[in-house]
Amino acid sequence: MASSARGAQPTSARLIIRGLSTVSAIGDTQSAWAAALRAESAPCQKPPRLKGLPVFPLAGHIEERVRALAAEPRYQKLDRTAYLALLCARQTLDQAAVTLPSIGCVSIGSSRGATAMLEETMAGMESSGRVPTHTSPSTTAGTLSSWLAQDLISRHVVPSTTATIATSMTCSSAFHSLLVARSFVLSGMAETALFGGSEACLTPYTIAQLEALRIYSECRSAWPCRPCADDDQLLNSVTLGEGAGTALLVPYEGELLEGDLELLGIGWSMEEIPSATGISTDGAAFELSMRQALSSLADGVSVDLAILHAPGSRRGDEAELTAVRSVLGNVSIASTKHITGHTYGASGMISLALAQSLLNGTPWDGFPYPNRGPRNTARPARAILVNTAGFGGNAISVVVGTPSKLAN
């Protein structure tokens, strides 16, 4: 049996996603997305410390920025997850500086949180019986949002009365942070909110968890992660990647900036889970969340393309495809996972960046391997649905569009 927590009825207020900034294996720019979608192989590596399994680490120039941030005296004792979030938040504010209103809420999500710091300090505890002084404040669940807010306060961007909220709801954590941001803005508790997700999950323990579930990719081809692969390649191919993203959620007041997205609809749901991974054969949670998101669309607006959660797990991809076909018919589909890996709690933000690129005219010719999705139409997308889901049976769907195009 499936159930949906709808909450308040859809509102007529228009909301804008502004200053979207992401980091991942493909880079941090719109041109990087265009190049990645044309590439003939995935930007993955097979480090010996991870048993030679394929992973998607950050692009090299972003890694340099992470090291520079980690060297700042104030931030030398933080987990890598916090560094990725800080990088994105600073870039988000730089992009939105022209019209930056007061930020009343900082809402950041992560599935695994301070993964590297936890593993390192637990290993030290086992060997010596002691942990460093900074262990507790650096690994607590709220450190991601609190340190991001601290950085903003130190730069005089937000007041000390700003609400800071950390969200962990498995792989849909970024979109749960969006739900929190939306609630703050629509209720009047915040003029604007900063939301996002961050994940630095390329650690031996994290990958061992997926190996235990028998879903990690063993493929040695150019595309180790193959979401929505056709029947001849129906193997589990989940491949982890690092990533993060942040953006501002602001009310529409007649002024638009380059890169703005309009939040056209959002839906969320929970289903009774049949397995450890929370996957039903018909994708009931996806169907509920998509239908709720679509119920908010204005007359004449329809979804042209769906960016699937599709992490490359055989059962999960099939369930989502079933739900998408039930709700949207033969709509064109896409995913980021074959070029970014599965970035866990940050995956919603990475998918938003792909949506932004496609809405701006970047061509999408379909997955670069045999797959079960129809090709995109020649007409550029005007509205895109993005799915996320996670262990525990939860799903969140978001519909976004480019405000200037929707007005025409």
C-alpha cells in the first residue's frame, strides 16, 4: 500500500531557483555539461585504495579549490562534505549578489554526512583508543548546515538569526532541503532561503555497503554506470560519485537573472517498503510524487523531458521507468548518473544543473549506450521533471522551467 503526505494545497506564489551552483566529476559550468553529454567515455577513475572499482571523483580544477578551502585556518578540521557545500554556496552568492535579499534559512541535505571524518576517527579510536578534539563537532549531523551558515555570517551575508537546518533523508536529501526552504519562504518565515545537498562518499566503507547489496558496478567499459540500459545490459551498475550543489529560493518579483529556474511543481511521497532498499516493482512512490508535482502546473504547461533518479540498479531503474510511463507516457528521459556517478544526497542538485543546461538549449541525444528510453524531440524542453528517491521508500519530484520561455 502506498501513501502520500501532501501537506498544504498548491500555492499560487511563484518561486525562483537562483544562483544554482554545482560541483561534480564533470566540472562546475554549463559548458562542462555540454561537453560531458558529447563525450565518448565517462570521467571515472579506478583508485587502488577503492579496490580498483570505478568511481567519479571531482574534476581536477575543483579538487584544487577544495584543497585551498581546507587550508583556510578556520576550516582545517571539517569533513570534505562541508568543503564541497561551502564552495557551492560561495559561488551561489556570487552569482546572485546583484539582487541578494536577506537569507532567513540555510537548509542543506546529505545522505551520509561526514563520511571521511567518521571513518578516519573511528579507525583511530580502534587503534589508539582516542580521537582528536575536533571529532564531535566535525562529525555531528548538523555541522554541514551550521558551518555553511557560519561562513555566510563571517562574510556578513546572513544575520545571526538565520535558521540553519540539516536534512538527511537518504538519496533525496537535497530535495528535502528544498521542501524546507519552500516552507520557510511561502510561510513568510524567510524572505529567501539557501538550500542544497553535499556528498563526499568515495570511501572504502561506503562502497563496501553497496557491494554488500550486490549492486555496485563491476563493468570495465567506457560507461561503468548505465542507468536505464536495455535488456542486454540489465546488470547492476551503480557507481558512486562526489558532488554538491546549492541555490537560493526566492519569490518571483518581476526581475530575472541569467540562469534562473522557476519551481513549477513539487511532490513528495512515501510507500510501504518491500525490501531493504525500499523498491517496489511498480515505483509507487515515484508515481505519487510525480502526480503531485504535475498537479501544480499551470494550464498549457506540460513536461517535455524527465530526468530520472535511475542510479543504475536493475530493479530500481525498472520500477522508476514503469512509474514514469504510467504518469507521463512515452516522454523523453535523461539522467546524470552515467557521467557523474550517483552522488547520493546531492543528486537532486546535480540533476537540476542538467535540467538548467537542457532548458538553455544544450542538445540531448539520449544515453550513449543501448537503452530503453525514447530520444528527445527536436524542440528544446520548456519544462523538465526531476525525480529523486532514497532508501526507506521516499521520493520527491520537482518540475522546473525557464521563466522567460514559459511567459511566451
